[in-house]
Amino acid sequence: MSYEEVAKLALERGFFFPAAEIYDDSLAGFWDYGPLGVSLKNKIIQLWRREIVRRDSMLEVDGSVILPERVFAASGHLKGFADPVVECLRCGSVYRADKLIEQMTGALIPEKLSEEELDKLLQENQARCLKCGGQLSQTRRFNMMFKLAVGAKEAAPAYLRPETCQSIFLDFPRLFRIMRCKPPVAVAQVGRSFRNEISPRQGLIRLRELIQAEVEVFFNPSKARDDDKFRPVEDYELSIHPLDSKETTRVSSKEAVKKGLVANELIAYYLALLQQFYEKTGMPRDRMRFREMSSEERAFYAEQGWDFEVETSVGWMELVACNYRTDYDLRGHARESGRDLTVMDEEKFLPHVFELSMGIDRSMYSIMEHALTRDKERRVLKLPPYLAPFQVAVFPLVSKNGLPEQAKKIHNMLAKNFDAFYDDSGSIGRRYRRQDEVGTPCCVTVDYQTMKDNTVTVRDRDTMIQQRTDADGLVSYLQEKVSFPLD
């Protein structure tokens, strides 16, 4: 399905829509989740907790979204978290310089080019303002963090966090001590980050306020191996797109380490964990890959990195940044704070960090696009049942003769165990179609036979096959249909 079709469905059914949309001057890059979007988003996060956080016995924290300026001096964001921009000298329109060149040439522009190199490319391609054709300014750097002043008097400078991980680094010394940790130890967090994007666009794909689910793995670089963890995934095939190749290759985790495609067993294990998570969201493996990034593409803090990408109607889209951050962050915070952040585990060392930084908003969009299908009769959101916003819908066949009352009774019973929806509006066919569009895997219909023998029909979303079953056994029946399968 195309981006336009997913966006249309999202607006019509209340998955997501622009924030403050009733105002003409609402701000771009901010989106609200409606009831169905909240349910789907929360279930994606629940799956992340189940398949990554709990499976690996990670620690989870919930850090502040506002942090003092010194934190971002230490992390390098005051200097390094800046995009190159040019401004139209006639109408004032602002563009990100590298993306403008990419739009004109179709070539991928490395993020680490200097302002002078970008100006040369802009001049060679005779770049002009896309709105009025005016001349463009020279390239300058624009820091994407939102600055705040905390306190009423002599306000202290602070920023909204541009990534959730900094509070994990700041909390690590206390966590390591009070949770009696032994490395490697992974700390997870899900929450909001804020980036003053120059050109937010395409709904959830590029936002100024975004939801991240991040994992930071702290380990001793001289012991980057854990056989108990690695052995169960060593034969699992990773889809890796090496830096020096035009092809994506499928290779076992064990072979990926042996061939040097992945630095060590610890990193291969977490890449496997991540890919398995996305397979459980319904993504086909042949449309996902770990693309190795060049030194020009990598973030300023990363020594090695992969973008976990999925193929969508708008091209390959990054969903997770997988970065080997070495000891960059803890070393910076130790220097700025004056605190000793080394830990003890047979020897004293400053931990290195491997990161999985997931964009929940982009992931939700991609999951919806891959799930949305259309045939001659209907539009169907074929989400895995455990991700569906509603797991079951209950209908009375007609709105008379006691059927609505019986249907509501059944709905109330099911609502104690499932996300259930009641609908008695319109023809039964239209009610089925509405539930197909939002991904509801099962629809229960109460009819005249129900009043005689307490049986109902259960319609399957994907096959449209209807089965008759006893209403008293519905909870057990649906539990098998819509619950996450146990390993």
C-alpha cells in the first residue's frame, strides 16, 4: 500500500492526525494519536517489552525529558547535533542543504560534509529556492535541540532531550550499584524526544516530537561475549547489507561475526533480538535489512553502526539506529561532571555501550503499511491479532427483539479480557468492513439463534469464514485466536 492510502486510513479511522489541526497556524511535525493509534502504539511497546526487555532481563528506567545544558556539552550535542541549512534570500524559506542536493541529484549526500563542500555542490547544481526561485544563502549549522530556561530567577539553561539515552548514561552508576549488576547489562527506556527538524514531513516519518524505545548495553570491551545468550541465536540468519556491497546477504549470526560483518558476539546477539522482534510485528524478512553505515553517515558518537531499515512505498526507511558508541558517553560525562564512572567486575573499567534506538512512530507507520491490503471488495489491515487495536467486535444482527441487550451482555463479558468494540449501526456487512479496516481479527454476531441456544457466529477477518460457537466458551475460544503464542 502507498503512503497516501495509509495516511487516509489513519485520518478516517482516528489512528493519528495533526496536532491542533483546527488552527490555521498549527505547527508542523507534531501529531496526536487517536484511540486506535494509542492502542496500536501501546501494543507495539508491549511487544518490545516482551520480546526485547523481558527476554534479555533488561533494567527499565523512565528519565526526565528536560536536562541541564552541561549534559549536552558532555554528550557533544551542543556542537554535534546540528544540521546544515540554507535560506532563500528573497522569501526566507529554509532548507536542509544536504537534502536539497539529494532532491535535485538523486545521490546520497554524506552527513559529515563541511559547509564549504555543501556550498560547492549547491553551486555546481545551480540550486535555487523551490518556492520562489530566489538565490540561496551560504550554508550554516542549525542546532536542532529545543532550549529552555528553568526557574523564575536567574534561569538555568536546559534543553528538551533530543534522544532518550542520555538519562540512561547518567543513571548507570547508581543502577549498577543498587541493582547489583554484572556486565554486560542492558538498560531500556521508552519515552518522548524532541528535535527541531527543519522540514518535518510525511506524518509520522519525520517529527519534531517523537517516541523512542532505546536500549543501551554496557559491557567490558575485553569480554564482549556471552555464550549463554549467543548460543540460541548463533544459527539465526541476519539480513545484513555490508558497506562494500550492493546486495543484502543473509548470514547466520555466527558467520556474521566470523566474517567480520559484525564486530563481536554481543552485538550479533542484540541484532538478532531486534530482527526477531520485527518479524513478530508481521514484517516480512525479505523487506528488512541492517545497512552498515560509512564513517561519513554515522553519528558523531559512533565507531560502528547499522541502520535497521524496512522497505516501504517511500523507499527504505530507517526504524532503528544500531550504534557501537564505545566509551564516548561515559567518558564525556565523567569529564564534565568530575565523577568516576568506572565499574568493577574482576577488573576496573569504563564500560563501552552498544545501542538499539528504535523509533516507535516510524515503526507503527511501517507496520500499518505492510499490514494494509486491498481486494475487490474490501480494505483490510492484516495486523497480527495481538497488535490489533480491537481484538473482537460484537454486533447484534438487528437492533430489536432483545438482540442488542444480549449483544451488550456478551460485549461486557469479553471486555474484561480483550479490547472489545460494540457496534449496532448500519448493515452487518458494513460493520464487518469497518472492523476489517482497523484490523479487528474476530467479529461476534448475536442473532435469533443466539436467543434459542446461546450460540453466536465468530467471523475471521482474513478468511471471512464464520463459525458457530457457544457464547459461554467465547473467552477460551478467542484466547486461542488473538493472544500472543507462547514460545
